[in-house]
Amino acid sequence: MHKVRLIFERQPLHLVSLIILLGLVLVGSFVGGFLTGSYFGVSTSVWFYIAIVVPIAHQVFVWFVWRSQLYFSFITKIFGPAGFNYYAVIFFVLFLSRLVFIIILALSNANSLHSNQLVLSTLAVIIFIPNIFLLYSVAKYFGYKRALGIDHFDLSYRNMPLVKEGIYRITNNAMYVFGLLILWIPGLLYSSIAALMAALFNHIYVWVHYYCTEKPDMERIYGSRDNL
């Protein structure tokens, strides 16, 4: 019973935070030009709500897999050693869906933000640079399996040293600080208010995932390491 409670550790806070964020999104949707336009005959409002639902589905999926595996080995009991690979495929599909639907949303709502396009495009290029550095650092120093949470599946990863190379010299939470910057780029390139709002939601909501799901998990797995 204790383990069941641990699965839901900090999830009431997760739910309250999500409700507040959705309320702010609803208020923000009344901004002029926010839901104008359409793409493939589908209105911007529909694309926007899809772009909001996808990150929610993604982070709830990760919470369920991580916690059920951490405390009950649920995924590997069902799928065996291939359980992590199945999880990783669904993870990547959901993460790429975040970007794909924001791109579609930006196309649907293009030119709703009346600003200097050169400035917006320059900003898009600037924020893309740390994204490249992050991908390099994860591949060279951290490993994509660790980034996906294989330490919830494989006990051997729990004894690996902390990474302080590449972008991880700047911050221990590089995935959260820099990883989702790529979602801002479509809204900047297409001057879309709705796409920028969706990117903002994604970036704030991923920190809810960090504080409500990943941080307590890491404390359970690694104990009181300095970076936690």
C-alpha cells in the first residue's frame, strides 16, 4: 500500500498546477488574433487544443511508466527486457508530436503577431544554438537512455557518476532549461501568437513534471546527491 501511495507522490500538486495553467491558457486565448486562421481546413483553435493536449498526454504517460516501473517493475513484468524500448518509442513519438503540432499551429496562425520578422527570425536562430549544444552533450556525455529515464528500469545506471561536461557544466537540468526551446522556433519563424502560447505552456508544464515527478524519483533512486 505504501508503494501505491508513492506512485501518486506530488501528483495532487501536478493536477492543481495543470488546472491553473489551463486556466491561464483559456484567459490568454482571448488575446486579439490568438485563434485566427486555419490549416488543412481545420481551425486554429482545434490545432491549438491538440498542441496543448499532446504534452499533457506525454507527461502523464512518463509519470505512469516511471512510477509503475520504479515501484512495481510493471513494464518489464509485462514486456520483459524490451519494456524500456517500447516505452522509448512511445516517448519519442509523443515528444515529436509536440513539435509537429506546434509547427502546424504556427502555419495555421501565421502572421498573427505583428512584430519585426527579422528580429523574430534572429531570435529563433539564437535559441536554436543551445539546442544543438544540448543534443551534442547528451550524445557525448550523458546518453539518450539516461535522458529517457532508464535508471527507472536498469539498476546498473544508478551507480553511474553525475555528468558535469558539455552543457551540463552550465546546469544540471539542461533538458528542461534548453531542450524545449526548439518548440518556440515555429512561432517565431511564422509570427504566430498561438504557437508561442503553446510553446510557453510546454515549457512551464515540463517544470511541473520535473518538480512533481522527476525530482522525487531521483531522490528515491539516488538519495541525497548534491545536484538533487
